[in-house]
Amino acid sequence: MTTTGRDLLPTEVEDPSFTTSCGRRIAVRCLRLVPADRPISRVTLDVGRERGGVPGTWAALTADEARDLARLLLLHAGLAEGGDASGEPSREGVASF
């Protein structure tokens, strides 16, 4: 199996990560594995170490799983901003994809 490494998705952002207000760095990347019989692609989510050095965690998601996570994150961001519980998040402050 050959690994092509962490390929950045086409974006204008050079660093596909950010640091949360509690100091955890979250990175999102595309991981592509190229076995002889079938290529595998995953969206990786890496939650880095805490300030105290406690190891973080990561997940490798299929494209559909990544979309489901994005939908849930947007829903809950809208609720946190004072949106209603109807399932429609507030679009204020949400960048276009």
C-alpha cells in the first residue's frame, strides 16, 4: 500500500487548522491511501493536545460522515447563537462553502 500523505483540500486557507479558546488545536485534512486494489480517501479530524499536554484524539471520516458532522456542527452553532430548536441553525457568521 502506498500512502500519498496528507493532501490539503483545494482552499485558499494555507493552514487547515485553528486553535480553540481553550487552547486545543483542531486540524482538518484529507488522507488518501492508494492500495493496489482500491484507493481509500478519508477526511481526518485531529484534536491536538490540551494545554497540560494530555494527548488529543483524531477521527478518519468518510465523505458522508464528514458531511453529517458538518451538518450537526452548523446546527448546534446556530442553537448556541440563539437560533430556535426547529433544526434550522442561524446563518449569521457562517461562511459559504
